[in-house]
Amino acid sequence: MQRLDFAYARARLQARHSGLPDARLWRQLEASHTAAHYLTLARTGPLGPWLAGLSEATEVPRIEAHLRARWQAYVAEVASWQPARWQAATRWFGTLPGLPLIEQPLRADRAAGWLQAWQRLAGDAPAVAALMPDVAVKLMPRLPGAMVARQAKGGPIGAVAGRSARAETERQALLKLFRRHAASPVGAWAHLALVALNLERLRGGLVARLLLGPPQGAGASTVPGAQAA
């Protein structure tokens, strides 16, 4: 992979990466008690564009569909920045978060097939293909090789939705991959994985407050200037 081939994509990815939500914003969001408050806080920062058109009155299925559509649009945008030979592989990576929605629990043969198809898209770039599983298992711990690695380290094996205790370790590993390989498609996939983890966290926080939070007007905290989208 020639670094010059990826120069445009690298510049765009660095700009987007610098705008990812930080720990301070997540602390503020997680201290929120209502969906209205959570949405108001989230809209004021880098998560705002993901929430356009949503409000505390939006039903959960619509939130799910909205975030999936925004994710696919973002993947397509990131793919469009890259040299043509890597665009299909990036679009295929964008299907990874949807695997557990298709089949629960995720079967090993289906996960293996997904990973093999993705690696084939690397073509004659063995150095890139060798790093692809490392990116994928950070986002989807049940992919082939992830369980073996976690057992060897004595770590817990759990569902993707319940991996909050491991999220920071995965995030740091993806950050390292992004920084080391920003001039290759590996950096683009690491960035997308980080965005997907943020979306998972955003979706979980919002849905939990919609389903479990106190009803609006019944002792819920309010935020001056909060308005429904």
C-alpha cells in the first residue's frame, strides 16, 4: 500500500477522528437520568448529527432503524474517500455490527464465512489481510479467534451487548491500530470500529432511559431550553 494512495483518506479520517466524543461527554451522558436530558446533552456535541430527527417520544424500533441507516451512510462516506480497490472491503466491514441482529447466538460458521469473505477482498495485500481479524475481533468478540484469545488471557467471554467492562480495553487497542496504520485501510476500519462502539454506547444509553427512566413530568429532571426534535 503506497502511503500517497491513501493521503486523502488519511486526512479526512484524522479530521473525523479528532471529533469523536471524549470521556468527559460520556461521563455527562451517563449521569443523565432521563431520555430528554440525555438527548439534549448528546445533541450539543459530536454525537448530535447521529440523533437528528429523534426525540424522547421516538419509539425504540425507529431509533434502531435510524441509527442503522446513519451508520450505513457513514460507512459509505468513509469508503468513498479511499482508493477504489479498498471501497468494497470497507463497505463489507460496515455489515459486521449487523451480524448478531441476523442470528443469535452468532454461529461460528457464519462468523468465519464473514471474515473469510472480508479477507478475500484484500486481494494481493497480505500485510493488510493479516491485520483484518485483529480489527474485527475488537468490534465483534465472538468472531473466530476472539474466544480463544480471551480464554488464553483468562478474560471473560460474554455477549457483545454486555461488554461494557471490556470496552475501554478494546477502544485503546483500536486507537493504537488507528495511529499505527492511519495511512492504510486498516486505519479506516479501526476508525469505523471506534465509531460503531460509540454508536452502541449511545444507543444503549438512550434506549435504557426511554424504557426504564421515570416518565416525563413525574419528577424527571428538566434541562432549560430542551426541545423535542
